[in-house]
Amino acid sequence: MEGDKKMFWKKDIEETLLFLAYMRAGYPFIVFDLETSGLKVATDRIVQFSANKYEKIEGKYQMTDSIDLYIKPPFLMEQSVIDVHGITNEFLENKPSEAEAFQDILKFMNVPAVFTGYNIKKFDMKFIAELFKRQGYNFEPNAVVDIYTIAKELIYPKETENSLKLINVCNYFGIADGVTFHSAAEDILATWNCGLALAEKYQQEHRKKEEEKEKAIIKSMSQYKKSSSVNRIYVDILCSTGYGKVYYDIPKKGWVDCGDNGVIPYINMHDLNERAENIAKSRNFKSLEKFEGSYKAGKEDNLCMNT
């Protein structure tokens, strides 16, 4: 673990596993990003389209193609939008129209690949689909991976100023220097580097299979609720290295180590999560997230370490 960053564990890491599976299989990736005239999919337009293609060559992913297009929208952009991405109406004056730029975009995107970006499922994918629709095509990719979702699965937001914006995640990994954010061409490089860093983080912190890790005993559980955003279940555990303490962050739906000497990398978290769920249900709570009050293990709960 690096520095003072806390270990964060979530049971649901589907996007992470999907990304790793595609990489192991050697699928090509197209990482793309957009700058737009606004946030409304139906009425706003793409003003910058940037994409890089990465292919696995001799066991390592390398960029094999790229595209960076500026597109003139059929209207003038508002200054508030220009202030975000820095692309002015004057700069776009002699750039191609959407219809003129589309053929280059179609050629680049209409290939079998894993389409990847940062928060693309809620934003970029919708703008691309709308662009294709206006030009008489359907955009229905078979494979999509969102690096933002992976960051949500693997990073505790408190460690990135409670925000998983691309710049904060880059700072988390120490790879933000020299990057001009809100430039589509640079954002895709930052996105790919974040994806690689997140994959490495997962592999380092989960290098032992969960079933091979030690099963810990839960000695006590107690709820701490300060507000809707600070609601935790603190859990004292016993394992071969001694006593440890973790907490389940209810709003973030994940486990966090308490203190610098964490235990999450060494114990079977699936088993711990299941034991905590069972304790909550045995006290007539529907799930761990509904647990209130406290629990202390009695003799009847003193199970063998690895049962």
C-alpha cells in the first residue's frame, strides 16, 4: 500500500474484472473522450472528438492509431461552456461540420474493440449514439468499459477529496503532472494510464485469491452514524496476526481499513462480509447495511478460525 492511502474493498467489482479479462484476452481498446457545446444530448453537439487505439503487441499494449478532430457546431457556444474546455467559437469557425467529420469518426469507431473512457456510460456514449443517429447509423458496441466505474470499485473516495474526477484519480496515482485536463486529446491519455494503474492496484492488492486468504473471526460490531454520508459499521476481528479493525462504509458500500496497519489484503473479505451479513440477519436486520446498535461475540460465536 502506498503512503497513507487506505485499503478499500468492495464485493461488487464487475467492471474491474471485465477490464482485466479483456486485457488478458488481448482485445484491442479504443479510448475516447469528447468536448461538447453543453450537457444536453439531444440539442448540444460534439466540438472535439479524440480517440486512441491500443493493441497488444508482444504481450504489451501499445498505441497503434489516434484521431483528434475539432467540429464546428451549427450555433455559437455560450461563454460558460468555453470557460470549461477553452475551445472558442472563433477557433471552430473554419473547422469541419459534423457531417464532414463524421466519416472519419465512423471509420475509426466502426471496428471490433473495447470502447473505453472516463464516465463514458453517462455522457460520452450517449453523445456518440446521438451523433450516429443523426447521420443515419446505429452505434451499438459489443464491449464497453468505464474507467470511472473501476475507480469507484477500487478507490475510497475520501482518499481523493471525496471526488473521483479524472484529475483526482491521476493525483492519487501520481500521474497528473503535465496533463492539461478538459482537453479531450490529453484526457484519453490520462484515462488509459489511470486504467493501467487501477489494474495494477487490483493485481497487487488481490494477488492472493480470496479463498486462499485467512478467514477472520468477528469479535464485535457497532454502528456509528453521524449523518447520511457518515454511516459506518465498525468491526473488530481476530486473525493470526492479532486483532484488527475495519469498518463497512454504508453510503460507499465497501470495507475500509482502520489505521495504517490494515488487514484487508491478508484476510478473506468475501468470508468476512458474509459473516457480518449473517450476524446482522441473526439480529433480525435485513442486511448489514440495516444493522444498528452493537454486537459482541459470546462463547457460542467463538468459531474456529477457518470454518
